[in-house]
Amino acid sequence: MTGTYSDIVEIVAPSSAVAGSIVNVEVKIKNIWTGNLHVYCVAVADTVASFINWQNAWVGPGETISFYGAFIMGGGDAKISAYSYFEATDGYLYSDDSKSKDVKLAELAPLVTEFTIVDYSKA
């Protein structure tokens, strides 16, 4: 789905993350209108409150801007939902586009870097 004035082009985030790790997120929003657009971005993960909270910028026609945020991965899969809003000439904000991306919970694999036999006895 594309909005009337803006298009959430991409949500850049890992496809999986370990519980307790920081998940960095970039939301790319393109102005698809013919004039300058005052665009707002909100992003939430279903495991936490909003982590991109009403960030805004003026975007020229055809330009794409990025909004950044992060959240801590919980104990299960997470769904990132991003929303774009535009400020109309009446001064009010209107919802325009939305997109989501799943982040799966990853298992922390044990890391073995070296194995050494320190003592050996033949029986």
C-alpha cells in the first residue's frame, strides 16, 4: 500500500535478533507528492512502546528521508510497524502510509574458540 503523499519505501532492520539485544531500525519515507511535504514518522514494535516517536522533517518532491530508532528485543518474535503522517495546510496531521516487518527471535549459539587437552592419563 502506498499513501497519497508519502510512501514508506523500506524498513531496514535485521530479520532476527537475540533476546536482550538492541535492534536498530531505519524507516525510509519518500515524498510522492509534487510539492514539499512535512512528513512525520512513528514506529512501534509489538513488544515495546513506540521507539520512533513523531520524528518529522520537510521533504522535497521525489526525495526520500530516513528516520532512525532502536528497541531491545524481547523474549519472542517482534513485528515492527511504521506509519507516515503528513501535515496539511489546516495544520492537522493525517495518516498516510503504513508498512511492517517481522523480526524473529534468534537463539544465542555457544561460541567455542579453542579446545586444549591439559592433562592426559592412559588407563
